[in-house]
Amino acid sequence: MSDVLTIPETLERARSEGLPVSEYSLRRWIKTGAIPSRNAGRKALVYYPALIRFLTCEDGGDVQPIQAPELGPLRVIGR
């Protein structure tokens, strides 16, 4: 079986392997760049192992630490 799949093929393979992935979520992850893809005409091609890496959080997960902006000194404003 090929590892480069269209979105419907990716969903079919994921579901056959017991992964609960919705079409909406997969398309959103592709659109945001969380899962890399290539366009071939109007079709997006997904490298299936990239989806598995994303779902298993091999890159550390998608929760990034929040960086507080540097505020500098605060100013008191009178009435």
C-alpha cells in the first residue's frame, strides 16, 4: 500500500487502522500546516506516516508554552 494518499484515502486507511480521524479535522490540520501536504491539481496528497507522527505527538505535541510579552514599566494614569 502506498504511503502518499488523497484525503479520502487517508481517512479510509486511518479508520481501517482504528484511528478516529474526521475529515474536518484532517483538512484543518492540512490547512494550518500541522500535517504537510502537496497539491496535485485540486487534490491534496498526504504522506501517511506524517499523520501518524502528528497523532502520536512525536514532535512534542501541539501545546506550546505561552510566552508573555515584555511589558516594560507600568504607568499609573490619574483621573
